[in-house]
Amino acid sequence: MRDMMPHFDLYQPDSVAAALELTSRLDEQAWILAGGQDSFDWLKNRTRRTAAVVDLGAIDELKGVRESAGGGLEIGALTTLTDIEAHPLIREKFELLARAAGRVASPQIRNAGTLGGNLCQDTRCWYYRHGVDCYRAGGNICYADTPEGQNREHAILGASRCVAVSPSDTATALTALDASVVLRSRAGERIVPISEFLVGPAINIRAMTTLRPGEILTTVRVPAIWSGAMFYFEKVADRAAWDFALVSIAAAFRMDGKRVADARLVAGAVACVPWRLHAAERAVVGRERSEDSAERAASVAVDGARPLNYNHFKIPLTENLVRRAIRDAQGA
Ligand SMILES: Cc1cc2nc3c(=O)[nH]c(=O)nc-3n(C[C@H](O)[C@H](O)[C@H](O)COP(=O)(O)OP(=O)(O)OC[C@H]3O[C@@H](n4cnc5c(N)ncnc54)[C@H](O)[C@@H]3O)c2cc1C
Ligand code: SF4
């Protein structure tokens, strides 16, 4: 890590319209800057360079949380993770998201890091972050998936040449909440479900999202459907603070009396994208939340997993998190 970034032109627009004019004009040259907690690593390390940075920090219309007509929420992409964690509407309706945001990194990083940046951040695979010529960087090898590869943190599901995982805690929660993102460019607006916005290597091995050059993520929409449901979020990491997930679970349960009417069980850090555990969801829907249904769900949760040399532990860990989510979810 060096402490000087190479030269670039810095633009600081104060409206979305001005930012879109810049990203459209600069196209692939534009590096969008939010809280800088991922961007500055790349630029200070000099593993990436850019001719121009478009800093969104002064755009007030991209900040804040609003209730939408149907009872859901619209969250500005520049809202900090600290504000997400503390916001009364998020805590009241979608506590799952507040809990996930509260488990990101450290208070200082949450004060600077934004929701949009947390969703768009790049993978933390250290081979890639050190600038090697792996598949994701345009080369023809994965250094993590070799007999000597250090792959304790890497994927057990959904890999395709690249075995890196998504580092975003809020993405796991937002996948469970069926959220979508609003992407704006000068050509117009796209509203994309988060499950399609975040992509694995089989779809695009060079990027973790479907964001196109010139586009800005302006808003995260959380629909009302899971408002006030029973939630569970747990993140297991090597350290209690300042650490990425080894495995996490975000769960939501809508109840019909004592039975589960609908469920979302999403595991983080087991795949390149937040991974919906469909079989485990099916195992619990229509049943009571009990040791028995938790056991059934856990037993099918990671079917098809392909662990690497050093991450077999992720299988029982994910199964245990599924058991705990079904047993200990609270709310409603
Ligand atoms: C030491 C450390 C520990 C961390 N631990 C965790 C953790 O445990 N869990 C976790 O989830 N995260 C973790 N993070 C990530 C951090 O929380 C930030 O959320 C994340 O790095 C990026 O947010 P940011 O706002 O700083 O975005 P930036 O760094 O400014 O941007 C990140 C990327 O997103 C793009 N981008 C940002 N905003 C937009 C937008 N609105 N539209 C289009 N593109 C955009 C940028 O171009 C860039 O490519 C950690 C970071 C550090 C440095
Ligand atoms: S896991 Fe992906 S990012 Fe890491 S070395 Fe392999 S190809 Fe590169």
C-alpha cells in the first residue's frame, strides 16, 4: 500500500443530472466515488488507475430514506451504513437490513461507506487485490483454486473458473428482502432486482454487477412484502469487528399463525453472489419453526456444494446458521 494516489481529474457534481452528464461524457474513463472505502484501496495500491473520478459525495438527493407509496422504502445510494443501521423506519420495518449494515467493518468505515458502494464493491480475493493476472483480471488462471491456493474464504457454491465471493453484508440482507436497484444513465432508468444486479462469474467474470458504463446506482428499493416479518442475521468472521464474513445468513419468515407462510434464507460469502438456499426455504415453508424443520432445512441447505482445499468448514457452518435462523428468528 502506498500513501499517494496517481494523478486523476476530480469532478464533484452537486446534482444527479450533472453527475450523469459527466459519466456519459467520460464513459469508461469515469471512476464513480462514493465513500471511498473500496475505491481508495485500488487507487492507493496502484493496482488500478483512472483518468477521472466523479465524486458523488455532494449530491444530497442521493442521501436519505423515504417511505414509498406501497409501504416499502426508497433508500438513496449515498446513505451511509451508519445511517442505515440507525434509521427508525429501517429498524421498524426491515430490521434485517439494519442488522446487516451494523455488522459491516468498523464504525469509522460505516460512517464513510455508503449503501450503493457496499453493493457495488469489488471482491476481496487477495490474489486479485494484489494485481495478479487471474481470470477476473483478464488472465487465464485462478490462483485461489490450485492445490497450494489459499482459499479458506472462497466459494463453495456457484463458482465458474473464479471462486471469489461477494464481500457485501448488505447485499445478503437485501437479497432476502427482494430489493431492487434503480440505475440511471442519460439514456434513462433501469430497475433491476438485486438478484439480477449482482452477477457470478458464469455471467461476467470481470465484474460483480450488471452496472453499465455511464450508469449510476441512485436508489435501493425495498418492497413492503417483508415489512415487519421475522428476521435473523448472523455473520461469522475471524474477528468480531473489522472483518469480512466467512459465512453469513440473512433470513426472513412470514408467518400464518404458527406456520411459515413464506421464507427467505440467503447465505453470504459462500458464492460470488448472495446465495438463496431454495431447498432449505422449501423445507420450512408450510411447517412450524421447530427443531425438526430446522434440521430438515439444514440437511438440504448446501446440496451441491464443492468445497476447496481449505474451506470445507463452510458446509457445517452454513448448515448451523440455517438451523439457528429458523430457531431464533425474531420480530412480528
Ligand atoms: C478494512 C475494511 C473492512 C471492510 N469490511 C466489510 C465488511 O465486513 N462487510 C462489508 O459488507 N463491507 C466491508 N467493507 C467495505 C466497506 O464497508 C464499503 O461499504 C465498501 O468498500 C464501499 O462503499 P463506499 O461507499 O466506500 O464505496 P466506494 O469505495 O466509493 O465505491 C466502491 C465501488 O462502487 C462503485 N460505486 C459506489 N457508489 C456507486 C453508485 N452510487 N453508483 C455506481 N457505482 C458506485 C465505485 O465506482 C467503486 O467501484 C470493508 C472495507 C474496508 C476498507
Ligand atoms: S478467485 Fe477469482 S479473483 Fe481470486 S484468483 Fe481466482 S479468478 Fe482471481
